[in-house]
Amino acid sequence: EGRLWEGVQLLCLVDKVWDACTYLRASKHWEESLWLAKCRLSDQEYKDITKKYSEYLVSQGRLEEAALLHASTGNWSACLEVLHLAQYRGLAAKLLRYLDNGVVEPVLCEAIWMEAARLLFEVGHKEGAYFYCDKIGDKGEELKKEYFHVK
């Protein structure tokens, strides 16, 4: 007890870096765990640790940090999910426009386009809203009719 760093050093010396990262995370030393993982683990293992840290950040309500963490590792789908969860509709839509179509699940794309269209309708930007409605096909046409008749 009270020998966290000695334990981490020992684990690293015997090539148990993953266990050292887990030990650090269990002690609430997330950033140190990420640093160690980035330096000593494979890219996939590092991404696994960043995913766990992102889940922790989301549970703490630190959505912006979680989105940035996913973006830093190139996990664009997870980044968009967090942005969508945080209701950063405009930012999520802009990011999605620059990604390849196969990177993100179609259901998430549709939800982001739909929210972007709604946002633009709500602020009175019909041309922008129509742009996103056109991306989602039939549901977009329904949304156009809904806002055209109601508003």
C-alpha cells in the first residue's frame, strides 16, 4: 500500500505493461495510464485503453474530452457518437461530411443528418436543412413536409 509507482515500475520491468496500465487506472491515474500505454503498448492496446478512458469520461459528463480522445485515435465513429450524445449537432454534421461513407454506421449517419436538418429548420435556414434532408432520403422528405406545413 502506498507503493503505486514501485508497483508500476516492477510490472513494466517484467513486461506486464498492460497490467501496469490497469493498476494505474484502478488507482484513478488515468492520464498516466494513457501515457504509459502510448509509449509501451501496441496501437490496438492503446486504443483499447483510450476507449475505456472515454467511457469513464462520458460517465463523468466530460463529453467534449471523450470526443477529443476518440478523434485523437482516429476512432471517428465513436467520436461522432459522443458528439451526438452531447447534442453538438452542428459539429457532428460537419465532421461527418468530411469522413468516408464506410467509416460510420448508416444509422448514426442518418440520426446526425436528421438532427442537423432539424436544427437548421429551427433557426430558419431552409437551404441548409434541405441539404441534410436530401442526404437521408424518404425520412428527409417527411421532415421537409413536416416543417413546410407546420412552420
